[in-house]
Amino acid sequence: MLSEKMEKALNEQLNFELYSSYVYYAMSAYCQSLDLVGMANWFKVQVQEELFHASKFFDYVCDRGGRVRLEKIDGPPVEWDSPRSAFASALKHEQEVTRRISNLVDLAREERDRSTDTFLQWFVTEQIEEEATVSQIVGQLRLVGSEGPGLYMVDQQLATRTFTMPTAGAA
């Protein structure tokens, strides 16, 4: 069973994961408005990942006898200066997610809640991948600039991304 404090913290993260899906939908819409359909696709796949993460938190809270509490989700930003700026914002957002997950791990360890600590380790590993991937895209966009064939090539590369449901062992 979860402590009240842990249940509240996990619910906050669940709601932040849902907010993350809004952020990435907004970034997808922004890229779509620039006819960068590959980048729009990349962000839409990210929406699916965030919803999967929210679902993991939802199921975990329920499995541990807690109560899921969905909160109002604020609207995300909707404009960026450039595609690179949107991806830089995505990197900053993922760094915030990492910080939040780390705080949850700290709380689980403080409360000696080994089950939650174990559950959260999947997210710790996931965040390494999330930050590295977005950081690489930011770097590529820095190299190619904000227009021209390089931007087109990055857009085409990002169009190939698909959502793959993690295997049962990872979920």
C-alpha cells in the first residue's frame, strides 16, 4: 500500500505525464504549420510515449491500492521561434521530467518503499534515452540551420519514427 505522500507524488507525476502529451501535441501542431511533417510526426510519437508513461503511473497507483486523481491540465506553449527552438524546449521539458523522477526515487527511498523504487527505475533509464535522443536532434538542427536542404533531411529522418509498445518485461 502507498503512503498518502507517495500516492500524492505519483498522482502529480501522472498528471505531469498527461501535460507532457499536451506539450508534444502543441509542438507537433507548430511543426505541422511549417509543413515539417516529419518533425510533426516525431512529436506525435512522443505524445504516444507520454500517454504510455501516464498509463504506467495510473496502473501502478491502482495496483498498490491507491486512488488516481486526475487534475486540470494547463494549456502548453504553442509558439516557438524555430524548429530548433521547439526541440530545445522539448529537451528542457525532458530534463524537468528527469528531475521529477529523481525526486520520486528520493521519496521512495526516504519512505523505504522498495516497490515504488523498483517501479521508478524503468523511468530513470527511460529518461536517459529521452534526453539523449532530443539532445541529438537539437545538435543536428544546430548544424543544419533553420532552412534549406539540411532541415529537409532532418525532417525526412524524423518522419520515420514510429511508436513501439515496450515489451512486457519493460512495461
